[in-house]
Amino acid sequence: MTDDSLDDVYAFAERAFIRLQAAEILTRCLDVASTTPMRKLVESLVMSGPESLEVFREVLAETNKRKLQVEDDLQQVMRGLVTNLERYGIRMHGITKPMALARMRPPRSVGMLRSQGVVEEEVQSTCLQLLQDARDLISSLGEHYMLLAELEKYLHDWMWGIMYQITRAEKANFL
């Protein structure tokens, strides 16, 4: 194996390790509903200086990947709810976005069911439970999404700061 090939393998392994660490830290952030674990990582990266730019990129990429997954999960919850409610003849008129469902309260849900001809108590109870379960899940996923969006912005800000540092250092070396 050539030295270039080994360097490529080492670089790939390092990126994979960084992504694993980032995923672990993101999981901790989501578990405690706080940006603190990521802020601690960022502090250490900033102290490392411009050499940490590639690590920032990997952490940001992992954060973006996780945010997209949560967004997909939100859409899957909505699709699942729509499918389940359609089995009972219920249409989700005008409620296509997960956050709109999260804001929908039980009295409005009952009104929606009755307006579509669902008067049997057992069916109403089942549909209301489906709606409540979906609302709870969407609420939790929405909190995760917002936290990941905040982390993404935070990482972008620091990454721009590191790039500014690099540019400034290169300009000083050039002059």
C-alpha cells in the first residue's frame, strides 16, 4: 500500500471517529434537552484553533443529518396518522403540517370527528387516542428539531469565526 493510500484510510477513519463522537454528543444534547454538551466540545475545538475546521465540518454535517432525520420522522408520523384515521373515514382537512397538529386541542379534535360523522364513542375514543399519541410524538420530535436547528446555527457561527481566523492569519503571512 502506498503512503497516499494509507493517508486516505487514516483520514477516512478519523472522519468516521469524529462523526461517531458528534453523534454521541448530539444524543446527549437531545437526552438532556440542552446545548451544553455540544458547547463544551465547541469550546475545546475553538481552543485548538484553525486546525479544528475540518472537525467543525464533520460535526456540522452530523448535526444536519440528524436534523433531516427528525424532519423525516415528523413527516412519517403525519403520514401514519393520516393513514390510520382514513381507516375510520376521517380526513385531515387543512392539517398537513406536523406543528399544526401539535397545536390542535382535544375539543377541536372532537369537533373534527363529529363533523365527519364519527359519533360512536368507541371509534371517537380510538381516533382521539391516535391524535393524542401523534401530538405527543410530534411535540417531542419538534423539540428535538428546534434544538438541532439551534446547534446547527451555533456551529455555523463558530465555523465562520474559525474561517475568519484562518483568512486573517493567511493575510498576515502574505503581507
